[in-house]
Amino acid sequence: MTGNPATGAVPDVRVTGAELHELVARLYPICRSITGDGVRRTLDILAESIPLDVHEVPTGTPVLDWTIPQEWNVRDAYIEDPSGRRVVDFADSSLHLMSYSTPVDATMGLDELRPHLHTLPDQPTLIPYRTSYYAPNWGFCLRDDVLRGLPDGRYRVRVDSSLTDGHLTYAEHVLPGRSSREVLVSCHVCHPSLANDNLAGIAVAVGLARRLAAAPRHFTYRFLFIPGTIGSITWLARNQDRTDRIAHGLVLACAGDAGPLTYKRSRRGDAEIDRAVTHVLSRSGSEHRVRDFSPYGYDERQFCSPGFNLPVGSLTRTPHAEYPEYHTSGDDLEFVSPEAMADTLDTCWAVCRTLERNRRYLNLSPHGEPQLGRRGLYGAIGGRSDTQARQMAMLWVLNLSDGQHTLLDVAERSGLSLDLLDEVAGLLCDADLLKELT
Amino acid sequence: MTGNPATGAVPDVRVTGAELHELVARLYPICRSITGDGVRRTLDILAESIPLDVHEVPTGTPVLDWTIPQEWNVRDAYIEDPSGRRVVDFADSSLHLMSYSTPVDATMGLDELRPHLHTLPDQPTLIPYRTSYYAPNWGFCLRDDVLRGLPDGRYRVRVDSSLTDGHLTYAEHVLPGRSSREVLVSCHVCHPSLANDNLAGIAVAVGLARRLAAAPRHFTYRFLFIPGTIGSITWLARNQDRTDRIAHGLVLACAGDAGPLTYKRSRRGDAEIDRAVTHVLSRSGSEHRVRDFSPYGYDERQFCSPGFNLPVGSLTRTPHAEYPEYHTSGDDLEFVSPEAMADTLDTCWAVCRTLERNRRYLNLSPHGEPQLGRRGLYGAIGGRSDTQARQMAMLWVLNLSDGQHTLLDVAERSGLSLDLLDEVAGLLCDADLLKELT
Amino acid sequence: MTGNPATGAVPDVRVTGAELHELVARLYPICRSITGDGVRRTLDILAESIPLDVHEVPTGTPVLDWTIPQEWNVRDAYIEDPSGRRVVDFADSSLHLMSYSTPVDATMGLDELRPHLHTLPDQPTLIPYRTSYYAPNWGFCLRDDVLRGLPDGRYRVRVDSSLTDGHLTYAEHVLPGRSSREVLVSCHVCHPSLANDNLAGIAVAVGLARRLAAAPRHFTYRFLFIPGTIGSITWLARNQDRTDRIAHGLVLACAGDAGPLTYKRSRRGDAEIDRAVTHVLSRSGSEHRVRDFSPYGYDERQFCSPGFNLPVGSLTRTPHAEYPEYHTSGDDLEFVSPEAMADTLDTCWAVCRTLERNRRYLNLSPHGEPQLGRRGLYGAIGGRSDTQARQMAMLWVLNLSDGQHTLLDVAERSGLSLDLLDEVAGLLCDADLLKELT
């Protein structure tokens, strides 16, 4: 790739879909929650690929309207049926235990147990995912067909968990750029064995960080690996006076299923990130969806709360709750594919390249067209019908570079690619016909 | 109905379509015009349902660019054919006499009479409605088939009318609210025996006033029962320095025919009344039409003249001149139905409820989402796909309550009902997470 | 035509399509280029129809980023085949010689000659049009089937041209109006024997000037007959401090082919000229196209360069490069028709009339409707369904004449014709109900 010396010629580190899927597979068995050792183990594995700053925030710390909860860890959890057989066992799947379950060691009849058993009657072979972070409770999640097969009798129930003062753990990875203005990429690391939601998002974020590390960067990139909701609230609380550095942001989730890419706009609706993602998707040639902001979903809820109102959108493939496997054991390693994750990563990369190249230029010879021919920038023989795209690109960049328009504006009005416009902007800068505005 | 304590829990007085039709039937025989005893008798009947302030403005009073005309009253009017038979008789229908006809007592041939006879050749069995308020003239209106059957010979023509210095009569009905800002509801009372135009509009206005009287009111409601054109001009002239109190307004006409509801936007086009009516109609599930302002129709012409430019739209069923019975004897008691009038009234009521509840709130915890769970406002078990509408409503209200958006904005962006949004706004105010802006 | 005394009652000088075609036919044989006697001869012929101010700008004069080139003239040019037969002869068509070809007098083999021969392999019977204004070179243009038939052997090549210090020639024709604000009409006069591009545009401009000369004019009209690119750059350079007088502008080209009219918006996109042309085309009842600005085409490129950004659009029939005959000998006298040129002229005339009448008025009686009846402006008998267009026009003009809207705004909102609105605006001014804002 050649191009504008200031923004082009990027040595692109390839990260394959297979590598992404391998990372998902390693992370899959770990029992994650909003706190605890599962998050730490997850971050340790990510740190093998990219350096991380890990933050530990003590239980009880006030964060905005919330408070850091106690730390939750699990050693074991199971239900034994009257015959002593383990009919539900946390060792088989981290989904079997409702997240933040309080310790239990008791024997009880099925009637007493049943209110603590969560199933999906409409999807009897899948284990649901349930949490009770802030209301002390315990519960098990299991297949509905298993529940229906349980005999009457006395059940032994054991939850060997701890809820203790400890920490909430999250990590940052920062890639400095020439500018202190930041692109924020955030993904949640609090879900247990769910591949699409959000191990795929985590893997794509790591892959994006690896690719960006090797590229020249205008922006500083800040990756957040945080527990959902309480993690973004914690990060926002600790960075409240620095959010004005965030120029653009993306929340990544559900990055690996077979569905088309879906972009959810920031609350602002017309932020540059919104236009950049829409531009990339619309030129991708692939089916995709762009939706307006709504105050539900992932951590864009927090970044786009009205007090912050940051220019942060959300990129997923199939959005949360719109696929039957969502928040069930069906969201497993088969549900996410190397190809889909690679496609999501390529799209994130294209979005970053779009943001990087979306500069504002000023035509230094704005009265009439400058004579491109004598600068070697224009064909010598006139009269031909087939004007070359490169000449059109130069004319468009010159015409719209009045200080009001960015290169993305030029791309949208001209229908020309940002690659080509960026390239000719470099040539025009070299010819002293254009200068970049900062 | 439960809801926001500030705006909800409304004791709704039912007014039936049958009651509305009964009122129309009582008013129907009266000969109304822009002045005279017919208007006074009409207002007397309305005053049996709602208290009225009746205003009498003397002939000759200058009102804006106009002058109050002489008062017109009729005792009798008829045409006798050569055989002495009354072929046209005002006693049969108030439409037979052109409004503001000057006195006549003469005998003349059919040729001399004919220029004073108004018929509808394309609708030979209907009597047209004609007026000549400002050009002294006399005339009779009759069925075209009757006209064609008139024999040659001498006709006796008698118009026992008076045009004398007197008054223009109109009435106001005011329902005070907590705010001095007003909702104006205006209807014309100058048409003779025409049921849809505008006895149905008058009846719906009376019904709306009765329902609103029993409800808590943020706004003050001002109902005008006025002659068309000269009446609104008179009211505007006498209230010129108080029009800034009018926050929203509706002109009601043609409220009882079988056609779909039609809203004509105010001249501003994007006033809150325009958005409120459009919102109600779009959620009604019924066929309806929304049209841009045009400077013709009913008294919205005057309220929306450029010097006033008030936020006043017009609600009708089939608009003026778009039904064949318009301004003919076909606009009779059969042409309007209890069901249609009740539907128009329900729509007016829903519009008022929408205006009442369309408040602007401020999120008092705008940085991140407030923790609704610890306030008992959020389900304790997480992970479920089926987020409840009530929780979504709270998130939407919190997210958009930045001082820029009203509850109607939230309803339009979220697709949630204003009822639900209003209800949760009340809950959030109670939880000190929200406050109403005034 | 009657109408507003200030703007109407125009004595329209008819210019027939036959006259336009006759002018095209006279100009067709002349060898024009961006400089030289061909341009002067062309302007001499135009000056028989309309007075011209001819400007001569010396070679070497700096104009914006460019410099006036040497003047090019041709006495003779041909290629003789080995048998002495002239196989390409400038005397047959001015297209045969590449514009600005340097002098040559040589004998050479076909292989040496071939790089100087330009053909259209896909259109073998057409001669292409080629130029090399700024890179010294010579070349011949010929039919590809002729090229393919050339035998091997020695060819005599003769270009008896001169490139000498001289002048660039252009002309202006100015029709003063009551206002010093100008409507600019520009067309290029640098193309050789090409009928549609741009003899038709020149002829339509002359026709428009003749029609406007006989009409009362609010605006001053300035017609430019200039060589493409370097001509508009020269004119802009010499008038740089007076461009703020240009209120509206049109570049005319390709005005005579059978295709539908095509308007290309100014760079501003919403200038009054853009709205006026769109209004005229949309009411024409004929197929037409309206396109956004792009920085390629004709001299709108220069007028709309960002330093000037003038409100200048471009009117063509089929745009440049979109018809197969473009820049070939197929663009001949048969390719343009009297009917198409007359239609283009009528459209230009309608655009000018629209601009002339698109005034801003102020309602002097803005509170309520003024009483039109007592001024004789309104029908005396009320109640009729069929409101007359003239009454509606008066109500619309009064309602929207708040100082914000022009008559074109009124036309677009009301759907009424500008003719009628202009006429009633005159009546309302006479009645002291309206005054024109300046």
C-alpha cells in the first residue's frame, strides 16, 4: 500500500481468524464474573499478547452512583440427587452456577430447591446464564429436560463460594499516537463460558491492538477490558475529568457469530465515529445494519449517559438477545467462527484507518483550479472522455478543502474511496497546493 | 388509570356520542349567522352544559382591519309562486335564505327573480348555503329541481329581515390550570342548519370542556365559540396583547362525518401541538391524514396570520369542501354520527393528555446509569433476554432527560407510550433521580 | 401577458430555433481554440446579433495560478500518403489537427508518424477532438478506419501553424438592469467544429440576450463568451474584486442535442439559482435531471472553486461525455436541432423570469387577514366550494410575506404558479397591503 506519507504506507500485521478463535477457546472454560480470579486469569492470558495495565479497585469504593461490591470466587458447586449423583456440577460448565451465588451447604426437598433452579422451558437442552450481583441469593442454571427428569427426594446442595472484601479488576492497554486525543475500544470481560458474548469481542480487541501497534498512529488508542456496567462505571468514575480526550469510541461485543455486522450509533447520532463506521459498512459490499442509539445493550449505556454523552458507538454482529443462543450454553465455541471474527476485526481496522485519514485540509490555491498540468499532476492530452479517477480525486479534494470539510465528507460527496482521496491529498500537500489543518 | 401523581390518575368524565348528537339535534334548526339572535340562542343552549362568558361587541367597532357589521335578524322569508303557493320558505330550512339578506317585499317576474336564486345544478335535490355579509344583497337558496319546475308568472318575494346597529356575540369558557399558559380550542358558531359544519365541532368542544373540567390541569383551557372569520378577528383584536399566553391551540370543525380524522398543521409546522396531534393519530391505529398548513379553511387562517403566527392547528374529519354535502342541506343530522363525534372527542382528549404530560425533566444522576436495583426499580435477577418495558422506559427517560428533550421526544425515539413514560417519570421523581423542569 | 407592473407585462422578442441553428451552422466550420483568430472570427459573427465588448489579454499575463499562453493560429495542415494523396486534411475538418499543434514539415515512416495519430478504435468512422495546450506537441486526429487503411511508406506531414506571443480573446455583453446585482451567463467559445459542445450553447446565450434586451430588467445580465478553463480563470482574475455583484449564474453548454435538460447545482447546492432552475424544470412537464455539483465539467469548475464559491450552476441537455458523439466529428450540425435549442432557450428565459419575480414582500396588515372584500379583491357571495386560484394566491402571499419568504417559497409551498403569485403581489401592493422589500 502506498499513499499519503503522513497517513499511508502502513505495515499491516496480519492476525488470523484462527488465532482469534484459539484465544477464545483458551478463555472459554474460565468462570468469569464482575469480580474475582476468573477476570484475573483472563487478563493474564490477554497479557501474553498485549501489555496490560491491570487496576484493582477495593470493595466499598464509591464509583458514581454505585459502590464496588464484594469480590466473588467459587471453588466448587453442585447438586446431588437423592441417589448421590451430581445432576448439576459447576465443574462441567461455569454457567451452572448463578453468578454471585452466596455459599450454601444444605439438603432439601425438590420443592424447596426448585425456586433456585433456572431453566429455559422453550430451549430445554440449553443452560441459561443468570446473575444476582446486587441481591444476595443463590441459584443453579440447568437444562430444562434435566430438571424435568429429577426424581422427588432429598437433594444435597453445595455452593462453595466466597463473597469477601476484595477488588474489582480491570485492565487498560494504551497505544500512544502523535495526538493525545483518544480512540476508546471497550469490551466486557465479566461473562463466564459464553463465546460470542463476549470472548469474541475480547479476541477482536486484542487482534486490533496488535495490528494498530505496528502502524503509525495519529490518535492514541485506549483499550478497556472491563466487567460490564460496574466496570465502565468504575472506569468513568476514575477518569471523569479526562473524558474530553475521547475523540471516538467503540464498544465491541458479540463479534463472532454468523450474522451480519450491526452498528449502533452513539447517543449523538452524528458523531464522526458514527459516520466512519457507516462509511466502512456501506462500502463493504456485505449485508449490515445501522441502528439508532438506545439506552440498553452493553457499556455504551454508560459512555452515552447524558452526563458524559461520549461519541461511542457499538459494533456487534447479531446484537444481544437477538439470537436464540444468547445467554445460554448454546453460545459455545461452535457458535463463533474464525471467519466472522476476522471479518469483525477487518472492519474495526478499516474504521480506525478511516478515522486516521479523516483529516481536514485547506486548499492553498482556492481561486480557480490550480494548474495541475504544469506540476505533472494532470494528463497532457485534453479532450478525452475518460477522466481518470485520480484526477477527479484531486479536483474533489481541492474543491472541498475550504476548512469546512473533512476527507470523509469528500468521500461521501464524490463517491471516491478514502484510500484514493488520502493518497492524492498527500500529493497535493507535496505540491504545496494543500495543507493539513490541525 | 394510575400514573405520575403530578399528571396521572385522572377521573375521566365520560361524555357519550349520543349526548353529543342530541346537542347537535337541538342546535340544528336555529338560524345562525355571524350576528344575531340565532347565535345568542345557540350559546344559551351550550350554557346549560358549561358556564359561558358571553361578549357583545357593538356594530361599528373597529377590529384589526375590519369593522363589526350591523346585526342581522330574520322574522320570515318566502317566495310565493303565481298561484300563491310558498315554493321557498325560510320556516322549512334556515338555508333557504342567503345569510345577511336585506329586506324585500316585492312582486316580480321569474326573470327578475332568477339572479337572486342560488341552486346547485349538479346536486339538484340539495339546498346550497350562501352568504353576503359585506355586500348588501338578498337571495334565496333552493333545490335546483324546484327551480326548474317554477312556472312563469309573477312571484311574491318577502324577506322580513332587519339589519340594524346591534352587536356581534361570542362566548368564552375558561378552565383554569396550574399554569397561566393556555390551550385554545376554537369553533365557529355562525353556520345555520349544517350539522357537520359546525354543530359537531361545537358539540365536541363542549364535551371536551366537560371532561377537562373534572381533570387536574397543568394548562388553562380557553374555549371560544365565535362566528367564523369576523369572530376570531374580533377576539384577536380584543386579546392582541395576551396572545403570548397561548401555548397550543386547536380549531375544531367538521367533527362528525364518517371520514378519517384530518389534522392540518399550524403555520409553524413543527409546533408542539403539531407533534402532539401527530403522535396521537399515529398511535391510534386508525386511518388518518396530516396536512401542511394552508391559509384557507377555518379560523386557523386568523390565528396563523403572520402577525400572530400562533401554534394553532385544525382538527377535522373530512375537511371543508371535500365532501359533496359540504355547505348544502345534505349536511344534516343523518350526516353526523354519535360514533364519529365520540371518536373526535376521544382524540381531542388524548391530545390534551399528551400536552399535559409532555414535560421536560432533568436527570439528577446523569453520569452513568444510576443503580436502579438498590432503589427497587430494577429486576434482581440479571441475564434474561426479555427486558421489561418498564425498565426500558426508565432507561430512556433517564438517558434523554438532559434538559433538551421532552417526554414526547422520548416517546418518539423509544417507541414507548407516553402513558408508560409519564408513569416511570413519576417513579424516578419520587426516587430523586429526576426533577421536572419548568 | 399582464401582471405585476413592476415585473410583468414583458414584450417578449421571439427567437426561433431556426435562427439559432442558422447561427450554429455559420460558426461550425471555423477552427477555434483557446486563443487565435478563430475565436475572433466567432465573436465578429456574434456581434452582428448583440453588441460585444471584446477583451484581448497579452500572452504571459499571470491570471490566478495560470499564465496566458502563446497565441495559436493555423494556416494549413495535412498528411500526404506515399502516393502524394492528402489522407488527412485540416481543410476538411478543423478536428483533424490536435489543438495547439506545433509546426511540422517533415517526411517520416508510418511507425514514426503513428504516435501522433489519434483515433477512436471503438468508433472507427468518427474523428476525435484532442488538445495539447500546455505541453508542446503536434498531432492529427482521424477516423480509425482510415488509419487502418494507410499503406506503409513515407508520409509527408505538414503543420503550418504558429505559436507566438499574442493575446487571449474573450467578449462580454452586458444588459444593465435597475439593480447592479448581476446574473452571469457564461459559455465557452474554444471548441472547433463541434455543434453541441458548444456552438449550441453560444447560440442559446445570444438568443437569451436578445430576448432579455427587450424586457424590463431588475438584474443586470452579463454574458461571457470565453475560452474554457483559461478564459474563466482570466475573467475571474480580472474581476476578482467584483464577483460579489454576481447574484446568480448559469454556465451553458451542450444545449442542442435531443436529450432531456440536465441541471447541475452550484457548489452551494441551495443557492437561489439552484431553486429557480429546479422550480422551472419541475413545472415544465418534461423529463429532466437535476444533479449535485461536482468539480468537473465546464467553467462552473472555476466559478465554484472554493475561493470564489459563486452561485453558478450549469444547464445542459445531455452532459459532457455522456453521449457517444461527445468530442467527435459526430457532434455535427445534424446532432443539434432547432427544437432542442429553442427548448433550452425557453427554459433559460423562464429561469430569468423566475429570478426577476422572486421578490420578498412584507404584509403591511399582518394581524388577521385584511378584509379583501371591501377592496374589491374577494368574491362577494360566500359559501361556495370552489375558491378561486386568484383568491388562494392572495391569501398565500399575505400569509407568507413575513420578510422571511420569497415568492418562490410561496410558489413551492402553495403549488401555485409564480406567474399568478407575481400578479396578485402587484395587486396587493397597489392596495397598500403589501410592499416589496429590497
